Amino acid sequence: MIYTTKLKTLLKSGARIGAVVVLAFGILAFLELTSKGMAVGGILVLACTFFLTAYDGVQIDTKNRKYRIITVFFWVKSGQWVNLPALKKISVVESSDQVHASDGISNSVSGSKRVYLVKFFPEGSGKSIIAGKYSKLEKAKSFAGKLSSDLSVAVE
């Protein structure tokens, strides 16, 4: 089975909302069916689609025991497959992400939010491999359980 998880999107949540609004205007401009409207609308739709579909993540192929760090644009995934090393354990680790929010008018607000990382720990290595990032502990535990079952590695 191949699992794909997002680690980081290209746009933050506020910018994603703006991109959706611009996308809607692009579709409306395109539907004018004039050459200028279609050109402007087409450019806006392509640009917004590019930004809305772009993210960095991880793909894990449990059947062939491989993984890759991926970059995705226009739903096309790219990245080099690497053999998964012998694993000691899979863990769910609490962490935090930096959050920066701005409404575009007043000062921005910064802070952090709790996230849960699903990590592989290879045997004989102090480094871990991030397999997924989740905002809810239940989802992280569920994903870790699926990987544990597919790869026959304990979750600790």
C-alpha cells in the first residue's frame, strides 16, 4: 500500500482563502468568453491552481518497503524513492508548528500550534524519519497503527 501525507503546504491558511477567491474571479473572467477575459481568467486559474495544489510531503510504499520525500505541483508528485531501513519502532511524537496569521490590514499575530508527528526510528541510528504530521492525536495514532501493521514494526 502507498500512503501519501502532507507535511507543509506552499500557502498558509489565510493566503489559501485569498487564492480561492482569486480562483473564483479567474473562472468568472474566463466565462466572459472574450479573448481578454479568457486570457486573464486562464492565467488566474492556472496560477491559483498551482499554489493550491502545491505541498511537500512523504510517500511510503509499505509493500516494497520504500519511501520518498515529495514535492507536489498540479497533483504531480516528484521525489526519489529510497529503501526503508530496518526499523526499531514507530512513534507518535508531540511537536509544535509556528503559526503566523495576518488579515492584511492590521498587525500580524504569531504563535505555535500543537501537531503530532508519526516517526520511524531506524535500528542503529539516532535520526528519525517523519512519516506524517497531524493536528489530531487520534489521526496520528491511527496512521501509526496502519504503518505498524503493514511493516510489522511496534508502535511505542
